[in-house]
Amino acid sequence: MSVSRHSLQKPKQEKVKKLPAWKSKLPTGLRALLFLKRSVSVFLFLSIAATVIVYSRKEYVEGEWSKSYGELEALLRDERELIATNEALKNQLADLAEKPETGLVPITPKTTIFLDPAQERPLKESQTKTFRGTLGEKTPLGY
Amino acid sequence: MKRLLWGIDPYRMMRKGRRSKKTESIPVLRLFLVWAVLVTGAIALGWKLYQLQIIQGSDLKRKARQQQKSSVSLYVPRRPIIDGEGNFLAMDRLLFTLYAHPIMFKIDIEEMAGKLGKILPSLTMAELRDKLASQKTGVRISDQVMESEARQVKSLYLDGLELERRHARIYPSEDVAADIIGYVDGERRGQAGVEYSQQTLLARNELILPLSYTGMERLMPTHVPEGLVNLDDLRLQLTLNLRLQRAARAALKGQMAEYKAKRGAVLVMDALDGSLLALVTEHTYNPNDYHEYGLKLLKNWAITDLYEPGSTFKPINVALAMSAGVIKSHERFNDTGRITIDRSVISNHDYYSKGGRGYITVDQILQYSSNVGMIRIAQRMGRKGYYEALEQLEIQEKTEVDLPGETPGYLKPKKVFIRSGIEAAAASFGQGLSLTPLKIVQLHGAIASGGKLVTPHVVRGLVDPDGNFHWQPPLRKKRVFSAQTSQTVLEMMETVVTKGSGKVAKIPGYRIGGKTGTAQKASATGGYQENAKITSFVAILPVDAPRYVVLAVIDEPKGENTFGSTVAAPIVKEVMEALIAIEQIPPSTGGSPRLTAPPLSRGD
């Protein structure tokens, strides 16, 4: 306690010395290493950020790919089933059509009409005249 | 100050120099300890990393692959087969067999039956309940579960259900084109028809890939090999026309039933390039249930079996004689009705009713189907010349049709043929030599195509869904007659339909050339069978722009009036009627469409 009181009473009047800038006193090798450290940190931070972005992107694309592939598989499956059903129906109808009770008859030349193609007509001369004169200098093309 | 340690604040270092020596030692020790811990940790981590990545790397990688990945056999369907119009004749599909193991159920049977009943409409609730209650494990619920149904069953995520995948080849047109398409066996190998002969074009290896799936059963794209998504969707297109095939089958079936025939065949060929538009043989099979039929039915007898063509071969002989320059179309030959050659008596089929006809023209020989007239024509060529001409037609070679099991035709050995006159005489009216029905069509194709022997074929090529061809078979053509000869012979054949034995096949408005054939069947012991004959009719249409060859062959028709003209010709007529409608062949009479356009005059 007494010490402290004493010190309060008699404050030292020492002048605050200005410290020399430490940097200037550091050896060049250390300064270079410090610079390296800082740049590596920045680089590291950027790399981590880039990795996170690329990784999330990859995961997203993979997910999308899988989804689309699933859709492709489903579409192919549907196509197969549709073709099978369609062909089975066609066959069933054709079988039915062969039975006389359906009242359907096969196409024969007798029930077919063949039309001769109409004679080709010569193309008519065009009635509208194509403008062939030169445009006068005074006539504006448009406003 | 003098010693520099990594990771130590330089400010601190500087301050340290001004402090008392007492306080100096503690932070250094502490700092060293912290540093040591960090460095040891880093080294230890590095070491572990080295161990995991480099030393145990490959081993761990293998273990990981084992856990993440499974070899998945990817579904690569066998290529579908389509007809000339794009109708599917054969296609692959996946079918599943659903097994249930009630012992593993976590819900009661009633509930399970309810859930499955909603997905499988072919089974009633009662049936499902009975099946599920019948056994503790391995209950086969259905072996016809469709792909979409199987997916729904899977998505229930219920214990005690098991799905087994299998490939099934379905033939929607059933027995209509079985003779051409064939079938595949349980191991997906083609066993007949195009399925067998075009195995290399149709089959694609199943891809067994190490694929990774996520927990949601989604494919992970990390190791997906190239080409997985881009499997081609090519189809094998045939030249066949399903509608014509159906019409031909109906016509053949009807006539076979009427004459209780043993077997029959109808072939339609486009002689321009040899593409077969229809090829029907009876009896046939349904390739969807091929195992229910005998092996005999599974072959295409129009390609595998030889027969003596009889009179349908006569126009070919006339063409050969005309090519050799030994006869002229307007020449007359003495038809005595019967003739003795090498002590054998050969007579016309109508000798007992009509006797000899005297001098008749070549077209009349064809119209009356005169054997004696044909013998006289063949004699003009000389035996050696005739034999060599027959060899030019490649009778003893295969036509190289793209269907399996083809048998080359048979001619008597050259020595035998030249030594005895009876061989050449018999060959002149189509006996003593054997051909497949397909070969007869090819030979008549030469008459229809202006003298060229074309390769009959059923495969048009590999086509994508937009109709672009990616592969087409190479085709061969060989000139055997001149264009002039073939047209003359064709016009003679036209008189067979207008005036002769082929009247039945007449279609008003169309110029049709034809020839009947009724041949005795050779017996296995030599000689000919008494009551067994093979009747046929061949037609070429239209005579003014010849293109299509239609042949019908009926083997062993029963009854009184069984000839090519009565049994086979009506079939050919029916098929031609369908052909005209399907291929839109305009009538021969009447104005032909103008094909050349007048020069264009344009207004300025």
C-alpha cells in the first residue's frame, strides 16, 4: 500500500520514449517470411472458398444428373410399355377385322379409286408488273 | 530477439527483451510446449495421412468401392425388329416375378393383400389372400409383373417382398410373321428366322458396370462410363409389309382348310431389288410360346425344302431357249400329245381328253402347259447347252437370302443329264430338278426385272427412329436374260392368264402374267408318288411395268379337282388384290400418269 501511495504522490516524470518502428529493425529474411505468411493465408482463404463453391456445385450437378437420368429411365420405360400396348392393340384389331362378323372387307382394287393426276397447267404470265425504272433523286424512299 | 521461433508474435518478442530475467523463462517454456504440441500433432497427422493415402491407399480404395458400388447389369434391350411401315414385329421388355415371404411381413396378410391388389390388377383380393396364406416363404405371386408395377411394388418399401427381373422378347403380331422373324430362347439367343440370322445386328452385350447408387437409389454419375446415356436406338427394319403378310396368311389358310392340304407357302417379292414383301408358310407357330410347338414347325420350309417345280418352271426354260437364240416367239412346234424318249412315254396332262394339238405357238405351249411342246423347245438347245444354261441360273447355289437354313437347289449330275435324253426332257417341264419355292420366285424375278437375278432378302437395314439408315446389306444383281427376252416371255405369260390355265387369277384393269404348276411328288424310294402332288401358281404384275412376283405353293391338296389353277391361283389372286391396294399400283388400262413436266415458263 505504502509503495503505491508513494508512487501516487511522486509520479515519475520520465519522458515516453518513442520506440523505433519494429519493422524497419527486423531482418530482411524475417520480413520476407512474414509477407509469405500473409500471402499464404490469403491464398488459403481463397482456396477454401473456391473449394466450397466447386464442391457444392458438383453435388448440385450430380443431384440434377441423377434426377434427369431417373427421368430418362422412366421415359424409356413408358415408351416400351406404350409401344407394346399399341402393337398388341393393333394386332387385336387386325385379328378382329379378319372375322366376317365384324362386317369389314379387305381392300381390293374394286373398292379402291385410282385418280389420274390432273394435267399440269402451264404457269400463267404474272399480271403485276415489276417496277424496273430507276428511282428519281427527288423521290424519298420513306419518311 | 536473437532466436526466432515460428508462430511467435514479434511484438511479444520485443517486449520480452525489456522485462526482468525472472519472467522471461516461463513464456519461453510455455511457448515451446505449445509449439511442440502443434508440431508433433502436425507431424502425426501428416504421418497418418501418408499411411492412409500412400501405404494403405489402394487397399482402402478397394474396400470403399466394395461398399459403395455394386456391379449392376444395365438393361440393354435387344434391338427391335420393325416391318417396312414401322410396325413393331419384335421388341424387348422387362418382366418381373414377384415373390412373397409372409414370415418376414411386418404387416398382416390382409393389409399386404390390399396393398398389392391395388398394384396388380390381374389378381383379385381373394386370390392374393389365398396365395399369401398358402406358404411361409417363397410364394410366387405373379410372373407377369410389368415394369411400372414392379416400380410401384418397390416404392412400397415393405419387408418380405422380392422381385426378380428377367428379359422377355415379345412378338405383338403373334404368328403372322413368325416364319421370318423367328424367336429367341431363354438365353436371349436367336433360334430361327431373322432373330437367328441377324443375331450380330440385334444382340447387344449387356453392360455390367460398377455403378454407385445413392441412398435414394439414384445413380451417382461419378464413375458412369461414356456411352451409358447414348445407347443407340437403332431398329432392324425388314422389307416385309405386315398388312400384306396378314392378307397372304388369311388367303393361304382359307385355301388350305378347303383342300385339307399338308402345308403351303406364299411369297411376294419386289423384283427391282429382291426385297420380300411377304413370306408366309403354313403351318406356323406363335413365337411368344415357341416351346409349345414341334421342331418341324419352327423352320421355314419355303427356304429349307426342295420340291420339283413342275410347270411353273416352263417360262424359265422358254427364256433360256430364247436367250440361246434357238427359238423365236412366233415359231410353232408340233404338239403330238405324247412322246417317247429313251423308251419312256411322256404325255401332256390333258392327253387323254384333248389328244395332240398339232402345231402350236410358244405362248400356246405355255397356255396349255404342253409338256411335249416344252420337250421340243429343250431339244433345240442340246443337252449340254441346256445344262450349262441351267447352271447359269445358279440353281445349285444358294440365293444368299438373309434367312437361316437355306438349301441350294438340285440338278442331276452333268454326266447323267447329258447321257440320257429323259433328264433334259423332264427338266423342260420342271421335273427331275428340285428347287426351293424361294428360288422359283428369284428366277421369275429375273423375268420381272428385265433379266436380272436379284438377291432375295428380308432385311432392309438398321434404321433410327427418324428413318435414316445406318447400315444396309450389300445386294448383288446378275444379268441372265436380256431385257427384250424377259419382256417377251412375260407377255407370253400374260396370255396364260387371259386365255390359258391361269384365268382364275385375272383382275380387271390389270395386266398380269402367270403360270400354273401341278407337279407329282418324288417319293423317297425313287420314282413318283401316285396321289401326292404339289400345286403352285406364280404371277408377275403389272406386265406393262413389271415389278412384283407372287408365288403360292400348296403341298398335297386333297380332293378331286386339285391343280395349280384351282388350288393355288385363287390365293395368288387374293394376295395380288391386297398388294395392289397396299402398294397403290395403278390399273394398267387407262391413261398412264404423265411423268414429264412441261418446261416452266416464268413471268418476269
